[in-house]
Amino acid sequence: RYFHFAPSWWHRMEVLGNHVVELVVPWFLLLPATTMITTTPQHLFRYCRIVGGSIQIMFQGVLILSGNLSYLNWLTAIPALFCLDDEFLK
């Protein structure tokens, strides 16, 4: 309920962030997983997957805290966890 009373500039920024997270970031999650991360493109793919997964998890966390479609947000956040590899989680 508190998010509803935020200033209008805040709501505009929320819409922009929402569009980026829902239209751009999911493409990061679809990059191929590789075991060799020594070459530049594969290292870049891993970095983009980690960034994309982290952004998705944080975004879904905010939505869960706001109480907006909470069950669906948990279902969306769980697959994003698979973007975080063992090396990142150490």
C-alpha cells in the first residue's frame, strides 16, 4: 500500500525500470552456458547471465515485498537462481 502513495516521478521511474527488467533483461538469461570461461565471448555470456539473474531476483523480491502477485513472483524468481553458477555463489 505504501508504494501507491509515492510521488509521480517515482512511478515514472518504476515504469521505466519495469520495462527494462521485463523486456531487456530476460534475453540475458537465455545466453548459452559454457564450461570454459577463458575466452572473451564466453566470459561475457557468463557475466550477462549473472547480472540478468541477479536483476530478476532483486526485481521479483521487490514485487514479493509489495504483495503484488506474490505466488507468481516466487515462480519467476526460482528459475533465475539457475543463472548463478557455483563459482559466483562461493
